[in-house]
Amino acid sequence: MLEAIKNTLKEAFPDVKPELAIDARGILTIRGECASWDEAVAVGHLAAQSPEVKNVVNELAVKGQPDFRKDYRPYREMGNKAGRIDTVDVLIVGTGISGCAIARELSKYKLRILAVDKEDDVACGATKANNGNIHPGHDVKPGTLKAKLNLRGNELYTQWADELGFELQRCGVMGAVSDAKLRPLLENAAEGARKMGVSNPQTLDGEQAKQIEPGFAEQGIEPAAAIWFPSMGLVEPYKVAVALAENAVMNGVRFLFNCTVADVLTKDGRVIGAVTNLGIIETSYIINCAGVYADEISAMAGDKCYTIHPRKGTIAILDKSRKPIFHSLAGMLDRGKPKPKKDTESKGGGMCRTPEWNILMGPSATEVPDKEDLSSTPEGLAYAMSLGEAYGIGYGDIIRFFTGTRPADYKEDFFIELSPVTGGFINVGGIQSPGLASAPAIAEMVEGIFVEALAHDGPPLERNPTFNPLREREKEFRHLSHEEQDELIHREPAYGRIVCRCESITEGEILAAIRSPLPPSSVDAVKRRTRAGMGRCQGGFCQPRVLELLARELGKELTDITLRGEGTAILMADTRPNRVGSV
Ligand SMILES: Cc1cc2nc3c(=O)[nH]c(=O)nc-3n(C[C@H](O)[C@H](O)[C@H](O)COP(=O)(O)OP(=O)(O)OC[C@H]3O[C@@H](n4cnc5c(N)ncnc54)[C@H](O)[C@@H]3O)c2cc1C
């Protein structure tokens, strides 16, 4: 089999002479040198196509390109110097949507659980930089783990939203055509989706499409037929992560931020702890949810079994004055320029909206060698914006653009398993799109793996007798009736002071966030919880006030409050130390 892979690679890439090795588990390791990063990625993809290959460790070096691998030595030194700081049953590495979901799921059991992240808050990786689409599951490769977990995850989101009190809009997604002759193609696609288990796919005639999606009539578009998936949902992804984490905290999970895992300690083939920059954490189980770094954490545990090749995507957010064209996520499949080509494994790439009705354009998809590369390039932005040309959307509508990185492996599937090499180590890797949509099912699957592992390893797992899946959430001030607002201001005058004028966010809401079960410590962390700073002025007016509130409530100096953790100071020093009153 190795010979066959070698020949396939030789034919496609005659100049690359890779050394290949495959183990009994089907982990293929590729070493050697090639001319460009794109070539290295293409070699990895081609090799992964062999059905015998379970996953690919791609160690091809690129001629003349620096080594972007993270140097964990300084973190290890700090941690070893600090010594043991904690002992837990389960250590979760990474507090994106996967880590937060798993933390909450496992809080059903009587366990000491610690979730750590190298950043200063939850949702600082891919989880803060995506489209928030809860995909129905119709456009994922059938037979993959992604397909299975996307379907289940989509279904479970309703229960999550009810229990955790975040907004889920089941807006639906529609693809329409102007030529009735294309209807059989849509019927085939709907039938295919039904067979995959997608919830209620439908084929519509033009009138039905217009009834469900008023945007067509508003735009003067006459669809002849459409395919409709009513289960498509929209969420604010960071709010889901915060809700999960808060509920996990209520149920006994602890979170530790600014904590980088730099090594995994093992004894007799089992996990016994982790070295972090803050010190050593003893544990019997590690659940690796480290996003683009998950392959490195797995290698630390002695199980080098996949490589993450980061694929970045740029998204532009438009001002609310540019109203969404469609109420659902809709588009004409046979109108306008064909979409510029991009990697077919990544989803999205069109125009959608947030639950708050901001249009989102993009994302693009570009393979990059550096996991820290979150730069938004003119090309990436141009790709994202090109998709709105047909609707007169231009750069003047943008209030912000950002770039997130998809943690893709070479099988382009989720890689979730109890390591057969290192006992007590669970990989949750390759969680690219639809990782957000699949998160409830990822948590469910990891719970199953963990319970089974513990049944084998002992001691018996006990239920957490005080587990409460519910997280009470007060309605946002701006969504209350005038009577409700009056009543709230009487009870708590801070709700009568608007801090973020663009989004109408009150001081009361910011204080409630700072006093919540998982208090934010930076300005961006407040933004993720309240929306203060997410409007047209992007924090120009409210940032100083948020900063003051954070400093006052946390008992810190103004200069200690950062935008998003270490190295992002907003105020450098007090230039008028003898003044009376605050800055
Ligand atoms: C542009 C874009 C658009 C997308 N759109 C969608 C969409 O609409 N719908 C959808 O379902 N999916 C979408 N996705 C995919 C989705 O965002 C991801 O699948 C999901 O967020 C992955 O979550 P995660 O928790 O696994 O990883 P992450 O959110 O990346 O979290 C990993 C965490 O691990 C931490 N970490 C890393 N290394 C260490 C270490 N050594 N020590 C401690 N902590 C560490 C990081 O700081 C990070 O917080 C999109 C992704 C992108 C980039």
C-alpha cells in the first residue's frame, strides 16, 4: 500500500521525493522537502485520499521557509520552576466551543474538572471568528464523522438554546433558481439530503419560495423553484461558548486562563499531568481541544497522529444601516458570476447575517503555514466582498473585518478518539467547519468515550447530584418593553445609563457581565458578553467607560486593563499622576 501511495505522489509531484512511513493504525508520516507551502498541503491531501490512511502527519519542509512551530521551552521552564499547582480528574485544553461544550457535558458527573486556555477568556480561537451558522448538514461529505455530528448537533441546538438562554434563530437556508428546468436537480439534492438524515428538506415552486423568503420580492427577483432547509440556524458563537462555560462553572468546573499547556506528562503509557507556564497540573485524563494546536498537544502526549494545516478565512461585518437582503440565508444558484474558486472542504463563502441582523460577507479560504497568521489580506477581503457585488454591497458598508483559522487535518474530517497510544488522552482534533454546528454532538461523543474509558480504568463514575442544566439569563435591555425598562431602572439605576450608544448597551448589563459566574477581565471579553463595542463606532465611544468599569469592579489600575490579554495594553501609563479624579 505504501508503494501505491508513493507512486501516486511521484506521478503528481515528480520533484518532491518524500520519505513515507505508515504504522499499523494507518498513520502515514511524510518527510522530505518541497518547493512551496501549497505543494506541501497538496501532497498531504493526496496521500490522505488512500482509504487505508487513517490520518497524515505531514512533516514536509518548505525550501527557504522559516519553521513556524511554536517553541514551548520557555513555558515548560516556567511551569517546572513553579511546580505542582493543581490536581484534577480531567484537564480540558482549550476553551473554544469544543472545550466549553465538553466541560459542561462532563459537569454532570462528580469530577474535578479544570479547563485551561492560553488566552484570557473563552472563545478566543476559531470560535470567536466564524459565521455562526448552525448548518443543517446537507453539504457535508456523506459518511464522514463531520456529517454524522453535524446532523445530531443541529438537532441538539434547540435544547441547548432553551437550557442555556442564548439566542438561536432557525432562519432556514434556501437556494433558488430562475430556470424551472433546473427543478429536477433541486429535487435530487433534497432527496439526497433526506437520505442523509437532514431534517425536512423541501423543494418549492417560485410562489412558495417568495412566501417564505420576502427578500426575493423586495429585490424584484422571480425564482422558478427552490430547495429549502428550514433547520439552518444562526447564533452568536462566542455567546454560546460563554453560556456553556458559565453553566459549567455553576456545576463545579473551574476555568484557568493565560495558561499554556507546554508538555504532557506520562507514566507507564498513561497521562499523569501537564506542564503549563503557570505550573504543573496533575490529572488522569486530558481532553485535547486546542484547535489549530491540537496536533502539537497530541504529539506532547506521545501520540503524533495528525497534522493541522491552518486554513484562514476573512469575514467582513457590515453596518446595520445596510439591511440584510434576505431574511433567511438565501441566494440564487443560477444568477450572477459563479463564486470565485476556493477550497471545497470549507463551508460558507457567501453572504449571511448575524442574529442581530448585521450582514456578514465571506469567509475566504487560504492555506497558511503559520498558525498565528490572522492577517486580513486585500485578496481575502476582496474575495469576501466579491460575493455581494450583485446586490450593490461595497467596502463603504464594512464596519469591521477579521480573520479566523480553521483547524483542518489532511483527512478533512473531525478526529475524535481515545488515544490507543497514551492512556487517558482524548483527541478532539480537526474541528473545522461545521465544528460550531456539531459542538453539542461532539460533547455527547466525548462524554461517551470518557465514560467508556473510565468504566475500563475505574473508579466508578458518579453523577453530580447538584447538576443543573439551566442558566437563567435576563433579556437584553434593548429588547424590553418601555414598562419593563422603567421597572428595571427603578430596581437598578445602572440600567438607566447607556454605555454603548451604537448597540444601546447599558451600564447595568456590563456590570452584570463583570459579576457573572465567569467574569470577563478585558474589554473584548466584555464585548463578547454584552455587544458593547460591536456597533458602528467599534468602541470609539464606549471603550473608555468599559475600561473604567472593569478597573473599578476588579479592583485594578486602569493601566492593568487590556484589550484582550497580555501584550494588548490600552493605556500605557498615567501621564498626569497628580491629577484629581479619574482619567
Ligand atoms: C472563518 C470561519 C468561519 C466558520 N464558520 C463556521 C460556521 O458558520 N459554522 C460552523 O459550524 N463552523 C464554522 N467554522 C468552524 C468553527 O469556528 C470551528 O470548527 C470551531 O470554532 C472550533 O472550535 P474549537 O473549540 O475546537 O477550537 P478553537 O475555538 O480554535 O479553540 C481552541 C482553543 O485552544 C486554545 N489553545 C491552543 N493551544 C493551547 C495550549 N497549548 N494551551 C492552552 N490552550 C491552548 C486556544 O487559545 C483556543 O482558545 C468557521 C471557522 C472559520 C475560521
